[in-house]
Amino acid sequence: MLGLLIFGLILISVLLKYKKIAIAGFCILFLTLGIWRHQEAETQISKSKLQIYNDKNELITLIGVVSDEPDIWDKSVKLKVTPKEFFQNSTGQESEKLEIDGEPINASGNILITTRRYPEYQYGDKLKITGKLEAPVADINGFNYQDYLKKDGIYSVMSWPEIELLGKGFGNPVMNILFSFKNKFKETAQNFISPPQEGFLEALIFGDENNISQEWKNKLNFTGTRHIAAVSGMNITIISALLLSFLLSLGFWRNQAFYFSVILLVLYILMIGAPASAVRAGIMGGLFMAAQHLGRMSAASRAVVFASTIMLFFSPLLLKLDVGFQLSFLAIIGMIYLQPIFSEFLKKIPNFKYFPLRTTLSATLSAQVFTLPILIYNFGYIPLISPITNILIVPFLAPITILIFIFGFGGIIFYSLGFILSLPTWLVLTYLTKVIDIFSQFPFASLKIENVSWVFLVIAYLILGIIIWRLQESQKLKFLKY
């Protein structure tokens, strides 16, 4: 690493006048810094003294605070708890605190608690928990559950412990308000709309798939429409536009409306749990809004790099361990570089006023070309009919999202208004589910591929990089000849 760092600095400082060589030097420099940041995060995890007590079969009592919204299942609930104090046995505060080498145990990291559905616990509750710490299971049906939890700072789990509520309101008061509003919105939806439509509603607005059954998740995978169950750039774009328009209609000045829109957008992303796709979209949306506000142009590719750099600086494990993060960025990169080319190639396909057929098809194809190698490597399938299902669904997502927001706010304010608006909301969600259901039953909806090597990923993205470079060069030549 030291050799790479010195080599990169030499290329930048000595050969700065040769731009391409200097750029290579910057790439080497930041690659080295990225490796160092990732290794630092891994080292911090390995130094967490709490892991020493994993799988020791000893009763541990901890006092901690529920640091995220509870993940509710049919008969159980998972609580992400940030521990504050540890004790050797169930007598809790009456016994001595756990120490290692004469120092209090390091409480860095979080613990995932699996407990009964009732009594209910909420974000900010202070709990006294007694049970046995375990290391997360590394492999569940081919899924690396341990790595999945590691990216969220969870290195230990505890199943069915004894829990005592010590107090409430120990969380962030802003997050308390946001989670309260989110739960009220969900209650309104559940009062008027039945599954599976209600599950899709929660997925579209909050990125929450808990109320979508495994059968429907498989159908989304087979048809290549799993992306609609995650809060993406499109959702953020719609919400930003709605906020800005609403504030301007209330009489705010444009400057005031801009700042309020940014604040409300940040609150919305926090409310839905800040998934990688929403954070990326929020950062990019904020950059573009700021560029417009300041009168400066902004390139989409630079915004993507800026967003990824910020996210990986704070959470470097996302790059390796979070498939959703990988898919999110690859999809947007594919649309940046390939959508104009696909749009030109499909120029004979019309773009109708309320049904942008060519735009939808070109966006779908460009995103899927870039995400296909990751899908094959991680999930072992190719969605063959994805372009068709996305053409039938994607153009309607914007009006559906707007309608759901109107329905939710209306139902919270006036029960009767929620009842009236629930019918059109149910109808549009039924359309989504019918399209997915029908196409998932096709015998060749997807192609199964097993035992894919990481070498395939390297070769696939190397080829894609060369193709993009050649296409960019050809576009420059066309412009110069023109």
C-alpha cells in the first residue's frame, strides 16, 4: 500500500503536465486510500471486545437502547440495540460490570435481538436484556447473513432473551416524530387496502418489503421488477418536485422553497431508514437542486462519484457487502452512459405524451445491462422478460406514487377522505400486481445459472468498460464531423 501511495504521488507531482498520466496517479492514490479506509473499518470490527463473548454459552446482561425502527414479523420482532453497559449475570446493575484487561468492555457495535411479537417495543426504548450472545450465522441457503449484518455494525445476535423495559424516549426526538408519522401512514393504508396491494404500497413509499410475501418477492425477481420495491431515484425525484411545487404554491420565495425542500427531503430519507438507493438518490438530487439554485452546471457522472465517495467514507463496507448498493450505482451509471445510445438505436419507437415508450425501454435496457453481471453472480438468474414488464409498469410509477401520497395524507386527516381515495389507489396497485403475476407464470420468465465465478464479474465489467469507452469516442467523432 505504501508503494502504491508513493507511486501515485510521483505520477501526480512529477508528471502533472501529462494529464492522462496525472489522472492515473489520482486513481492510484484514491484506490490506495480506499483500501486503507476499508481495512481500518475491518480492524475496528476485529478489535470489538464484545465479540469475545460470542458463542461462550454464558448469560450476559446488557442495558441498551433500541436504535432503529423494530423489524416486525408475523410472530417475532427483531430489535437493533446499541448497548451501553454489560454485566456477567442476570442480576444486572447489582453485579460487577464486565471488564477485559482491567478496562470496561468495549460497547462499540450493535446487537440484533430476536424476541416475541408482544409486548411491543419502540425506537428509543431503554431495555435490560439477559441472554446468550452468538455470532450471526454465516450462511443461510447461500446468503451470507453475517456479512449482511456486518455492514450495519452488527457483530452479535441474541435470540429469545429476557427483556425488561427500563424507560422510553431515549432516542432522537426528530426520529421519534418521523417514525410516528410513518406508522400512522401505514395504519391508514392497512385500514383501507388489503394484501398484496398494501404490501406493494409500503414498498413503493417506504422501501419496506416486510408485508410482501416470499411468493411475491420471487415473482418480482422472475419478472425483473424487484427495483419497484426499493425507494429509488425516481421516488426521490417525484417527492422533490412535489415539495418544491407545493411550497411555491403556498407563496414561498424560490430560495425559501429550495431550502425547505432539501430539509424535508433529508427527513423523508431518514424516516424510511436511509437505504443505499435513497441516500444515493438524495445526495444526487441535492447536488442537482443546488446546481440549479447556484446557476452552475453539474454532470451526472460526477454526482454519482461524489455520492458514492461520501457514502463509502462513512460506511466503507457497503461496497463489498451490500448488493443493493452495488445494483443502485450500477443502474444509474448504466442509464448515464447507455440510455442515450439505446434511445438513438430505438429512435423508430415512438414516445407518446403520457406513455414515454422509447424512454422507458431505453432506461430499462441500459440499467439492466450494467446490473446483469451482479444479478447473475449473486442470484444466479437472468430475467428474460424484464423489458416487457418494465414497459408496462415504469411509466405508471410516478402517478401511482403521487396518488398514494395524496391517499395517505388524506386518510390521516379525514377518515372518510381516505375511504374515497382508497378505491383508485387499490385499482392502480392491482394493475401492478396483475402485470407481475401474469408475466411471472411464463415458462421462460427467467433463466437459471449456477456456480458463477468472480472471474466472470471482472471480465464482464472490463468488456462493458471498453464498450462504453469506444461508444463515447465514436460519439465525439460524430460531433466533430457534424
